[in-house]
Amino acid sequence: MISLILFVTVILAAFFFFTNSYASRKTEGIKRKLHQAKTNVSMGVLFVAIGAFQLLLPVQHWFRALLIAFIFAVGLINLFYGIRNWRKFRTAAEEK
């Protein structure tokens, strides 16, 4: 059941990643920055879900565990900075 939830999360995050990435290329200004921040959030969720999905499988080698930890960490970093930038540009858009 957990693997199904993670699989659906990966599919939805990939969809939102491509949607926001496409939208950021078509807009300019603060809306572009908002779409880029949403793209980072989607990418962060995608990497965290992929890392969590891989953690469900048995780890047979230390290098694989290290790679999974790296993917998970990159996802958390993307998620953190995406949320931070989204908040910053959202308030800038509201002031404008």
C-alpha cells in the first residue's frame, strides 16, 4: 500500500514538475519566479518520493544506500528552497 502511494506521488509530482516548468518558460517577471519555485517544490517531492520508494527495497550494498541518501537529501534541499522562494515571491506578487 505504501509503495502504491509513493508511486502515485511520483506520477503527480512529475506532472506538476513538467507543468510548472513549461509555464515558467512562457511567463515573465514575478509569475515566472513563482512557477520556478513551484517547479523546485515539485522536484523536491519527486526526489523524496523516489528516495522513499527505494528505501522500501532491500539495501544490498553500501553504495546503493549512499546513493538513495543523496537523492533523498537533494529532494529535501529542493523542497526547502522551493517553499522559501515561493513564499518570498508570493508576498512580492501580492504587494505589486
